[in-house]
Amino acid sequence: MDGSAWPACAGRLPDRNIGRAEPSTLHIDGFESKIRKIDKLTARGAQRSFETFVTVYFVTMEKAMSSQSPASFSDELAYLPAADLAARIRRRDLSPVEVMEAFIARIEARNPSLNAFVFTDFDGARKRAKEAESAVMTGEQLGQLHGVPSALKDLFDFKPGWPASLGGIRTLKNHVVNAYCVFCERMEARGGAILLGKTNSALLGFRATCDNYLYGPTRNPFNLAKNSGGSSGGSAAAVADGLLPIAEGTDAGASIRIPAAWCGVYGLKASFGRVPFVIHGHSFGAADSPFLFEGPITRTVEDAAIALNVLSGPDPRDPFSLTETPTDFTAATRRSIRGLKIAYSPNLDIFPVDKAVRETVNRAVRVFEEAGAHVEEVKLGITHSHKELTDAWSGLYILLNLHAFENMKKQDGIDLLGKHREDFPPQFLEWVEKGKRLSGVDFHRNQAVRSEVFNALQGVLGNFNLLVTPTSACPPVDNADDGNTVGPSSINGVEIDPLVGWAMTYFLNFSGHPAASVPAGLSNGLPVGMQIIGRRNADVDVLAASAAFERLRPWHENYRICRERSLRV
């Protein structure tokens, strides 16, 4: 049967299973009807096919459900976890087509005031939703996220035919890379998810806010005057605002965890190599700069674990991808953390931390004691200064950008640092010039700084199962009106780098340890994130602790602020 025979009804669909004789009751906005489920589909003189029966049956149901408006149905689905959506699709309680229409309607209504999506492919999503519907009806094997809407980030994240502006570079507005990133490839082919567009990002991911000259800032759904965090701010804002249950983040220093912290959602950066990272033509690029990652941004820990099931596993194109036996990461979300030893660093030795952030995380970390874990404050033993550390991150990451510019000039004939130089903010151009002056010795000096962080983390995690810190040293900042939003230049009177100097996350890109940001609470109506760091390759410990915190201090009620926000800027 063609998927179009399953109507995109604006309401809950009944159980599609047939074969029992007893009636079941259907309630839809006060509508109640008794439906007899039949055992054999026979008619006088001829066999009636199952497909014909289903077609007639659901056309009738569509009429019955028409009293529920598309807007109310969209609101009903908006904050369902991906796990629940996928389960209801598998049970045939929901059609992938109606799910997609509901989320498209919500994006059309709410994205103009949020600026989370910068590109949408609704026609392509509708086509894939019909294919997903047909797969359900014909009994095909379904992925763990079959029919669930998702999105790519507009940075180094590609799908053939889709634009790739690399984080809002004006010259690249219509630039297309005809390749797949791993997130797109695996979420669609393995997971069965449906990607319906791309979300906003900081230009080339070179800051921990979300803004650029082409698309402007992504607004925080908890307060539209504030920034969503970056660089994956479009994805985090979309998930928090109920435009999607799950979206892609990438992370070279902060870009999954900072927007997760500022938007009050869950962001997981897995162990290095857990999710392959493929840089076409530069297989070693994800390792000699700060480690690069793709990963999920979700509202629940379970959804992130499901995404990790889909995304993890070796890839022959990535020489660093892990080859371990496949793991069901959702099992970790049900595991006890009783007896775990948790180290707590309120400042990673060198970060000035905003008072409200520090107090919120100080309270949140004690929740683990309620779950039976032991929490102890520690020092890491970092000797390099704050400036030396942020400069080392910037110096390593800018080299990867310079290599990308060189390739684009050679392969596409686009000289971004020539006549298109005005596309870049001054802070980025300053680091371009510094990067050009870096020598091989400077590169290895930065790697030595990076090594101190790795050794310090290994020392702590040799004695503890987990390390907990604030995710961001500051609350969300105000959006600029010139496409150049940055973080604070000082906290508590201490001068810091406004691009990443307040992001207490890039240490884990130096080291490759798994880390996640969980919503720790609200301060002045804005989310505060708490970072949970695990031993190398111990992603299950991070998920277990995250889920334990979620059970004891569920954060989902906070999304009422997003639900009730103004749709005007």
C-alpha cells in the first residue's frame, strides 16, 4: 500500500492492530466511537484486501478527528521526547506524515521570532515522511528514531543539495557541498529520522555564542533578548522551543554544551572516536586541532542515549573511530550511581565564575549525594594561565580554518580571505593573522599546553569516576544588533577572552573525555548548565549520572517559559 493511504490526521490515531473481536474505545476531543476490530476481511463474493480496509478505515478516522485544530495538535506533540514519538509511530498511534506536518506548522509559527532555522526543506521532509509511513505500513524494519524530525547544524555539516554557509559566511549563502556528514548519514539511514532543515551557527564555530553577519543571532527561547549560546545555538534553541525533539550539534570547544546550558537542554559530547568525524580530504584534521565532535542536543537524557546508539560505531574514513562492541547506551540511563565517586571543581582552577552560576551549580552537584554517590571538591593542578589556555585553543583551531580556506580557494576558486574578507568579524581576522605567524614550534608548544590539561584530568579521574563543573562561567548574554555577539570580556573583575574564555568546556576538546551539560536550574529566569565529565570512553557513566540527576531534579517544567514566550521580537 502506498503511504498516502494513511491520512495525515490532525489527532491521535487508534491502534492499527486488527484481529480481535472485542470493541475498543476512541476518545478525540470528546468524540467517542466504538470500533469493532475484525478477524477476517471478507465480503460477499470477494476478498477485501487489508490495504483497502485500512484506507477506508483511516479516511473515516480523519473525519472524526477533524475537530482538533492543527495548532493544538502541534502543541500536543511539541514537547514529546523523541523516544515517545518513535514508539507511537511504531505502534501506529501516529503517522510520520502528521508528525511532520505538526512540527512544520510549529516551525513556521515560531521560528521567525527565534531565528533557529536558517534553511528548511519542508518538501523533502514531507516526501521522506510519506516513505516512512509506507515503511511502517508494510512492516519494514524500523530504526530507533523512525519518523522523528531532526535537523543539521549549518557549519561543517552537509547533505547533498543543501546550502552550507559554514556558519553564516555571506559569500557562501548558496554554497553547496554534495556530501554527507556522519550525523546526516547515520540519523537517516540507521535511525530513520527525517531531517527538515539546518540551524544557525557561529561563523566557523570560532566563538561560543550564536551570531553571524548573514543570518544574525539566534535568540534564547527563555528570553528573546538573550543569546542562545554557540556555536550550535540554532539547534539548542529549536529543541528548547519545541520545534524539534532532537538536533545536531558539533563541538570543537563548546558548541554542544554551551548552547545546551544557555537554552536549558541536554547536550552530549561523547568520547573522542565514539561518533566518527569525517573531514573529507583531511582524515587527521579532527585530532591535531582540538578534538572535533558531532553529537545530539535533546530535552531528555534517554533521547541522547538513543541518538548515541544510532551515531556510534567505527567508520573506515575516520582513523580514530572506536572499534568497540556496540553498546545499548539507553541501558546506562537506568543504572544506579550509588557508590560512584564524583569530583567537583567549581572553577577548573583558572576560570572566574559568575556568582549566580556558581551558587546554582553548588546546589545541583549535591543532588548526586541523594542518589548515593560521594561528592568531593578537588583541584586539578593547572599551572598555565587562563590566557595561555584560551590562546592555545584558538591557535590550534585557527589552523584548521586556514587549511579549509586554502582548500576552498584551490577547489572552488573562492578566496574568502581576499575580496570577501569583510564577511568575517574583526576578532576572527585577528586570529587569522596570528595563525599565519604561528610556526611549527608554536604548534607543538600549544599541544604541550593541551597536554597539561589532559594529564590534570587523567589525574583527577584516576581517583574519581566523574568530574563535575559549571558548563558556562556566565549566564546568557544580550544579543548584539550587528551580527557580532560575543561573551563577556571580564567576570568578577577578571579579564577574559570574550570568544571562549568563559566556556568551561574546551578542556574536554583538548583531552577527548566524554562530557555532557545538564540543566542545573534557573537563575533570574535563565538556565544554568552543569557539566558532567567521565573517564575516557566511559560514556555510560556520564549518561548514568545525567539520568540520575534528571530523575531527582527534572527540568521539563522549565519549558513552560518557552511555551508561553512572545512570538514578537
